Amino acid sequence: MPYFIYKIGPLNILEKQGVADNFKEAKAAANELRKQLDPNTGVRIKMIFAENELAAEDILSQPRELDATLSGDDY
């Protein structure tokens, strides 16, 4: 399965930036894209391991659930 690299913009709009066959390539590409970003824009770069592009976009579009065991650990 390939690694997909996405730019996630305002309103969680996904824009595919590339595909890599292995983790090392994907991580290097994602880090290079992150270096080019302006941190004040709110744009993020995410790397996802998925069967295909549709599955990758589906995973990235789903809201993440908070882990209840971590609640209150920052106090």
C-alpha cells in the first residue's frame, strides 16, 4: 500500500501533494513540503498509509475521537 501526502487547508479542504511507495520517501517529501509552509496560514501537511486515494481522503476527513484516558493529564 502506498503513502499519500496531502495538504489540508482551511475548512479541511484536501489537496493531494504526492504518493510514495515507502515510509522513508513519504516522510522526506512531507517534511520538505512542511518547510515551505507559512505557519500562520493554518495549512497542514499530512501523510497517510492507505489502499487507495479514496480511502486516504476518507480517513483524513473523519474527525478524530479524543482518548478519554488522556483527559485532564495537562493539569
